[in-house]
Amino acid sequence: MSIGEQLFLLLISYIANTFSAFAGGGAGLIQLPMLIFLGLPFSIALATHKVSSVALGVGATVRHLRTGKLNLKFSLFILMTGIPGVVLGGFIIVQVPEDGAKVALGILTISLGIYSWLKPELGQKSSEINRSYFGLATGGMVLCLIGVLNGSLTSGTGLFVTLWLVRWFGFDYKTAVAYTLVLVGIFWNSTGAVTIGLLSNIQWDWLPALLLGSLVGGYTGAHLAIVSNNRWIKRVFEFVTIAVGLKLIMGSI
């Protein structure tokens, strides 16, 4: 790629990952379609995006760890329940019809934004709920299913984790976004990147610009999320979920 094209990739990656780090997911809304538009086949674009999205988690982690909000035991719970689903999703994506899955995921993603919008007080205050064995088992099964989506269709699945942490476990939006960016951004995405990378190819010469944009964008978005209140984060989350859903549907019809 020329220097101009690399700078364009850097800009796109920075914008996409800044929004993603602020809302708790959705980097694939801008970045993945752009990689396909620039000429990469879907499987290679997906694998390349997965690798670059790990840098989003790194950048966000650098900022979020300074707040000390993440509980180690609950972090391990998210990893143990979600990562097996991510691996399974990486194998599934090469065997299922892509367009039908994207339409279904788009409709479901839009429903997340509408649900959050219809619940004005959702995620504004934090409360510990569903921490019994039944609550953790149910929450873990759903996180595993979200992991399957994360490993197969990358656009917006972090948004599912964010809303599930808010709705089922009682986190406020700010804390839920922190968990999503650190755990999904680094560990889920790196697992997905390795899985899909083994099944497909990665466009290595595009990665320097994408990684730099993801790293800086992740830090920028995380900082904006930390200094903003839950109401603002909730509104951006709702906007991004609906935009991601519409993009998934429109790109498949």
C-alpha cells in the first residue's frame, strides 16, 4: 500500500476504535466494511480486523486499569465462559451462510439499542444482582453464546457483552464498558484472531496502520468514557447499536 493509503487506514482505524472504546463495542461497523471495500475478501478482512482489534483492548486497558474498577474473580468468570464460545464461533463462521447470519445479527443488535432507549434508568447505577449459582450459570451461558458471535461475526458483539453486564449483573454502563474493552478487547479478540487466522489468512502489511489506530483510538475512547457520565455513555451505546444493526442488514440485502 502507498503511504497515503496507510494514512487513510490509520485514520479509519482511529475513528472506529475511539467510538468503540467509548460505547463498549462496534469498531467493526466502520473498520471491517472499509477493509472489504479496499479489496480484501471477507475472511481475510475479518482475520485482519480481529488482530488489529486486540490493540483496541490494549489501549483501553492502559487507561481503565488506572481506575481500579475491575474485579479479578469476575474478570476470570467472563474469560472462562466467553473464550470457549469464541473458539467455537471461529470454526462455525466457515460453514454457515454469511448473509443470513448478518441479517439476524443486525436485527438483534438494533433491538439492543431500542431496549436500552426504552429503559431510561438502565445502567445509571450499579447494583450486584444475579450472583447466585443460578444467576452466574445463566449469565455464563449467555456470555458463551455471545462468544460464539464474537468469534464468527465480529461487528458489534462487544455491545452484546456490555448490555448483558448491565442488564443481568447490574453494572452501570461505565463499569460494563470497562470490562468489555479489557476482557473482550484483549482476550476474546486475541483468541478469535488466532482461531480465524489459522483457518484463513491475515493481510500483514495492512496491520501497522490498523494497530496504531486501534491502540490510540482505544485509549482515547476509554478516556472519554471515564470522564463522561453514564447517561452520555448510554446514549452513544444506543446510537452505535442501531447503526451497527442497520449496517449489518443493509450490507446483506
